[in-house]
Amino acid sequence: MASPSVASRSKQISRVAETDDVVMARALEFAAWAKRHARIIMIVAGLTAAVVGGLVWYYWVYKPQQAARAGVEFMRLESRVDPANPALAERDLNDFARRFDGTAEADQARLLLARIHLQANAPKKAVPVLQQVEADYERPLGAQAGLLLGAAQAESGDREAGVRTFLAVADKSESSFYREEALTRAAIIRQQAGNYAGAAELWRRLLQDAKEGTLQRSVYEMRVAEAEGMALGKK
């Protein structure tokens, strides 16, 4: 009679053999399937290689070339754009932004078009143009777009949207200049709308960042006192 350990080893060997048989059977099945579908496999492999090659070409060749062309053409376009002719400027700048979409120059073209609309007292036309610019307020270009967007929204009659945009710029921008500009504009809008407590809150934020003994700090202290006094008088 075989000992329990010998019987156990025999079962283990049997299971390993069965596993090897299953793996071998599956390998043979796959080989047979691959042989039957060799043409499809070659087509898929070719398409995959084409896609990968296309991506490599796009990111390493086409995009740098496109960015270089965009920089040169935008300089030419900027020199001939006439703000006194908004219709022609809009056509040329929109065409440029479409052709070079995804480049920094395309966003610069949209910013220029938005400024032209604002100068022409057409803020509602500036809003959708600026909304096409990537809202990355950490970048200078994104912060500039945010400041213009907030102004266009407020001038279009949507003051709350303008304040939200300004506060987003102030919260996300790494530039003290853009933060200060955004908070100042938001505070002024709130004060003009009669939201004196909300305005005081923003003036206090600006006061906290102002250096001691500077004229700027004195101005913010005055602004805080003025807004707080108006808030008390409104109650």
C-alpha cells in the first residue's frame, strides 16, 4: 500500500501533466486560428503600425512645423488687422484660428478678436470667442483670456458670471499681477451691484497681499472701510 505522501505527489504530478496538456492544447488551437486568419492578423498589424507611425509623425514632425508656420503667419496677420474694420478683422482672425487650432497663436488670434469686439462695444460677440481659449489660468495667455472673458460677461449683463470668472483667475493664476487685477475687477463689480459685503471680502483679500507702508495698502484699507461702511448702511 502506497504511503499518503507518495499518493499526494502522484496527484500533484497528474495535475501538472493535465495543466501542461491544457496549455499545449490551447497553444495548438491558437496556432491553428492564427493560420486560418493570417491575412486579418497582417492587416491589423499593418493598421496598428500605421497609426503608431502617424502619431509619431504628428507629434515629432507636423506639430513643430505647424507651430513654426503659425508664429510667422500670425506676425503678418497682426500687422495688417484693422480694428476699424471689425467685419474684415473677424473673418481673417477666425480663419487663422481655424487653420492653426491647437497652437498658442490661434489663441492669440482669438484674444485679439475679442479685444476688437470689446472696443466696438460688442461684448456679447467676444464671449463665445474667448470661451474657445483653453481656460488654463495658470498660464499667462489663459489668465489674459480669463480677464477679458470676465469683462465681456459683465459688460454683456451677466455680472455674476463675470465675477466667477475673475475669481477663478485669482484662485488659479500664479502671477500676482493677474490675481490683483482679477480681484480688483470682481470687487468693483460687486460694489457696483450693491453687494458691499462681498466687495469688502475681496478688498480684504487684496489688503492681505499688500506690503506694509505702501500706497497700494493705503488704497485697499480705504476700499475696505468704504465697502464695510456701505454694507452697514444698507442693513
